[in-house]
Amino acid sequence: MDTKRVLIKKAWWQKPKALFSFFLIMLFTALYFYSQKFTSADLHVNSDHLLFSQVKQGPINVSVSGYGVLAPENIQWLAARVAGRVEQVLVKAGTQVKQGDIIALLSNPELQQQSEESRWEQETLIAQLEALKVDLDSNLLQQQAKVLQARFAYETASLQLEAETQLINNNTGVVSQIDYKKTQMNVTQLKQTWQIQQKLYDKFSINMQAQIKAKNAQLNKLSKILQRAEERVASLSIKASMNGIVQESDLKPGQQISVGGLIAKIADPKSLFAEIQLSELSIGDVVLGQPAIIDTRNGKVKGEVIRIDPNVIDGNVQVDIKIIETLPNNARPDLSITAKIKVSELTDTLYIKRPAFVRANTSSSLYRVDQKGFARKVIVQLGQGSVNQIQVISGLNFGDKIVLSDTSNWQQHNTVLLN
């Protein structure tokens, strides 16, 4: 008796060919959707190498930053007033000095000789003046004696005339008319002689004063020449003109210095201000009086904008900032610093971290990232900005995510797939 054979039908996934066909269909389907996703993007970029920012809302401080140095407000350059050779350098750059401290010594034998010769001439002239005074005083005394003699002779003759006049009036006959006339003539002559001697005395006194005055003028002239010569000799000692720090001094012993040659630069470390270089693109919102923060890398101090240079040099504009707080101990002239100037404060606005390639108050192309991983180019109107943040006026909404990294190479693509 034959046994009936029963055939069991296998499921489709148990059939190798069917299972292979299924996986093949699934693979093609996945490749299709994947290719559709890729073909919808113009560019594919690895997101691991990108920086992103999210649109936030709130207050931001609008500021601009720059770099620069501390500069002394009070600077004095010491220049050689006389030519000379450097004998000794007593102070080098970086040394704290006080007014009157000797920085260097110069030598000039010719100046020293001129000073000595002027001193000798002055001493000679002083001796001549003293001798002249003695001689004039002697002559003046002699003339004074002549005046006294003439006066005495006149007064004696006048007494005789009075006596004779009484005798003539009494008709005594003791004095003849001839003798009386002679006495009258003698009195008149002696009076004139006395008056002449007195005038000679007065003239001699005036002449004496004139001679002494002329001699004193010569002495004063020579004294000024000597004074200038001594000042020139004293100028061989180069002294600090104020309290401060010697910033520059390249003197070397034996060096020949000409008149007007620079000796040293002295700066007052207590009168420092900040010289900041700002980009010409960010200078537009900076005005006088705006507050600033100066970073010396050892502390921060407050400041105030006091000057804006009208010229642009190498793309930068210099801004001077007055320091209104006490500087740290490391502050000194030419110290490298950074400064942040507060331009304005926005109380409630949309803002993002500032991309490196955008400018304030302009329209820029930014890439907004959606939930599917696509970065799509949008036009965003930007407002005021600081170093790290910038205001969003339109084109983005709160919570949107954008690409912060440099996308200048993407600008020809409207959509970028972030892998």
C-alpha cells in the first residue's frame, strides 16, 4: 500500500530567492530616498567642523573693541644745548629719575676755556672800575676844595666890602673911593669865580656818574657773556627736566653730540592715557564722551573717549581714551592693551553671536539650519553690533539656528546639507 506524500509550503521569507528579492527592493528604496535627499541640496558639508548660534532675545551692550598702547600725556625730550663728547652715562632707559638728576656728562674744552677767559675779563673790568671810582672820587674832592676856597674868598671880600661901605657912608675918609671901587670889583670877580667853580663841580659830578655808568654797562655786558658761558658749561651736565621714567636713551661714552641732538626721552608715568586703534568700519558709532573699559592684562580700568583722529591710517583710526581710575602696578608707557568702547545699550531685541564676516547695519546672507539638517540661505537685516553679538532686525525669528562659521565659499549655493 502506497503512502501519500504531503508537501508543506514554505513562507516567502524562508525562500532564499524571495528573501534576496525583498532585501534588494528595500535597498533600492533606501537608496532612492537617500539620493532624493542629497539631490535636493547643492552642497554637502560636515557639520563637525562648523560653529552654530541660536537667535536669542534680550538686552545687549553694543560696543567696539580695539588694541593699542598706554601713552604718557606729559613727555619731554632732552636735547643737547651745546656740542660735546659724552664722558659718562649715569642713567639708562627704564630708570626712575627726579627733576635735576644728572643723566649724562659731556665735555667741551673750548667752552670751558671761553668761560675762564670771560671770568678773567670780568675780574679785570671790576678792578678797572674800582680804580676809576677812586680816581674820580679824588678829583671830585679836589674840585670840591676849589669850590670851598672860592666861596671863602668871596665871603671874605664881601665882609671887607660891607666894612668899607659903612666907612664911606660915614665920611670918615679912611677909605678912598679908588680902594672902595677895587673892593667892589674884587667881590664881583670872586663871586663869579665861586659860581664857576660850583658849576665845574656839578659838571664833574655828572661826568663822574656817566663814566661809572658806562663802565658798569661794560661790566654788565661782560657779566652776561660770562653767565651765558657758564650756562653753556653747565649744559654739559644733562639733567632731568621733570620727575618720570627715562624711556629712551642711546648715549654711549665717547659719542660726539651736536647742538640739538636728542639725549633722552622722559615720560611721566602718572599721566598715562590709552591710544587705541579702531577699524574704520567700526568707528562710525564712536563719539566723544563714551565710556570705555581698558584691559592691561593685569586689571581693567574705566575710561572715557576724549579724542578721535580725523585721519584713517592703514584702515585704522586712532582714538584717545582718558583713564579715570587708578591703573594697575604694571602700567607703564608703551604697554600693550585692549579697550572696549560702549557705543549704546539695546534693552530688548533679537540678537545672535556675531559671525566674523558680517558688518553692522547691513543686509547679509546667512544660512539658517532646519530640523532636517539643511542650511538654507536667507537675507538677514542686521543692526548694531558689538565684538561678540549683533542685533537682528529682520530675516530671523527667536530660536532659529544659524551657521556662524565662514560661509563665503557657500554663497553660490542656496541650500547646503549638513552631514
